[in-house]
Amino acid sequence: MSGREFFTTRTVSEVLAGFRPARRTAAEVVTLDTALRRVPTGGVTARAALPGFPRSTVDGYAVRAADTYGASEGLPSYLDLAGTVRMGRAPDVAVPPGGCVAMPTGGVLPAGADAVVMVEYTAETMPGTVEVTRPVAPGAGLVRADEDVAAGGDLVPGGRPLRAPDLGLLAAAGVVEVAVHTRPRVAILSTGDEVVPPCTRDLAPGQVRDATASALAGLVRDAGGEPVPAGIVPDDPGALTAALKEALRDADLVVVSAGSSVGARDETAGAVAALGEIWCHGIALRPGKPTLLAECGGVPVIGLPGNPLSALVVFRLVGVPLVWRLAGCERPPPEPSTRARLSRDIPSLTGRVDVVQVTVADGTATPIFGPSALLSVLTRADGCLVVPEPATGLDAGSEVDVMLYR
């Protein structure tokens, strides 16, 4: 079949909104020390309230708030010191009317108290008597027994990658294991008669080492996936179909780096069409127009352009969110970004998204231009900016959002 029979170009917005395969990875239980950035299969709730007891958030004195009303430096309130709360122990003393109890940060609030005065606003003028120079309201300087999380309340939601504070909250609740989606297995298949392994010491004329697969593997890992090298296949329809069929056996996503020629793209489309259904063959995007999206037996397939820069731009834009989605994350975590002022004009065409590599220094974004075959354009960039579909370009001096590379 010819490439023209498959070539159904979609806009980037259509791709991001419409290409949403239903496949999700299975569940596994992991310990907290390996759970960072993993996606829970469902929400985790607290068996008991947190922190579980009312506790002080400051060093100071537990008081009845009403006993401090009207206190000032010129007219302090004087309270009788009834005792001291020890860390890690239940109080053995209560706060009587007109009295106070010395409190460490994190200590259990004694009975009778409804506030804690910071030590900075107190002085022990004589043994057993505390001077208070600032009033406090009920609830000041403390947290309630269920203020962090109520019993049965949500600790972490499902469908969002776990962050470091999430792990801390789970640990505080006594949750040491969590059910998460398994890491999506992403098979990376390179094609092309000219492509040879990176370990090739001496290149014959016309040969190139496979740079794209290693870079794609890095993006897959960064998105929480597990890259699975599927080798290099020559430009042969039968060999490509066989390699694709093998990759589909045990993958959640198959990525094919499809060579640069029109013939190579046709062969990729033919092999994919023989095993599944092509959703689109062409995206209104520069660089990266000759991109193929499909599903084969429920497994999504991305056919990337052969040029490394184009392939990585497309995969960052389309593939990375898909990897997150396969792991149960419907809203992938945003990439770091910054606002900057554009140093020069950037031309574009209406109806096409342009992804432009930039350096960023002192609040200025400077475009880096170069052929899509040059991987060094990406390695020199601090990030990229997107010229949206409706725009005919961006003017020098305009404020732009730059997605930063980590």
C-alpha cells in the first residue's frame, strides 16, 4: 500500500484529545521506599485520624485562651505554672483556670487547654508564675487530633503520581505498602538499512549509529515507564511485520523509529495496518509531521520520524503523556516551565504547531534553529516553546512560556 492511502493528518489538539487508548497496566504492591512517582491504582484512606491527638505546633505554654484576653506588654496576664508536658508521653497534668502548662513543639495538649502561647510572648517572672504579654484565640498554636486527616479520609488519591510528601503522609498513617500500576513496558524498535548499534566502532559510508533509541529510553524512564529494546530492523516489510508482531506480545506501548525516507514510512504504515488499525498518519506539527498513531490488538503504537530531533519532539509531546496514561495517570504531571521574553521573531503557519528549541538566560529565550537530523540542537537547548496552531508566528519581545528540560 502507498503512503497516500494512510496519510490522514490530524492537528496536535486532535491528537492530544482524541488518541486515548483504553489500555492500562496491571497492579502490583510496592513498599514506600520504591513508590516515588508511581501511580496508585486507587485512593488510600486513613484507618485512624492524624495526628491522632491534639498537639502543639510551637514551644510555649498550654493555656485556656480566655485567661489571656486583654494581655499586653503594659498589662500582662499572670498564670500559675501547673507542670510540663514531656515529648512522647501523655500529659500527667491538666490546665486549671488561671493556670498554664509548659509545652514542647509536638507535645500532646493537656486537658483543659484550648490554645498554646508562643514562648516568645511569655516570661517566667518568678518561680511558678508565667507572664503572658499577648492574647491568643482558641485553637492558636495547636492542631486538632484529626486536622491533618480525619479517620476514613483520603491520604492520597488514585491516578496521580506519588510525590515525596505523599510518602510522608502514608508513613505517618502507618501505610508501608501501596498498590500501584506496574510500569508500562515500552518496546522501542528502530528501523532502517542505514542504522547500526551504538557500539559499532567504525561506520561504513552511509551508516549511522542508533541515537534515537537511547534517547527515547531516557524519556520513557522519566515518564515512569520501562524501556524494552526491540532491536534494529532493516527496511524490509516482512522483517518489520515480524519484529512488530514480536514486540506487541509483551509491551504496553510500541514505538517505531521509522527511518527518514518516504518508502520507510510506507513500510511502517503497511506493517502496522496488517496488525491493527491506524488512527492517524501525519500530525500538523513541525518538526515531526510524518508521525503514525495506531492500535494493534489493544496495544498503542507510535511510528516516529527517523530524524532524532523530530522523533524526540514528537515523543515528548505525544508519547510521554501516553506512557503516564497507560500507568493510570489521566493528567500527567506538568513539566517545569518559566516565562521569558523572546529575543527574535519566530515565523509559523496557521493550523500547525511549531516546537522551537531555545536557550534561556536572564529572562530571555533565544531560539536555536537547525535541521531535524541534528541531535545537538536538543542537547544545546534549555527547553522549548510551542507556537500554537492559530498563530502565524511570535514577535520578538513577546512573553512566552518555555518548557524546561530536566
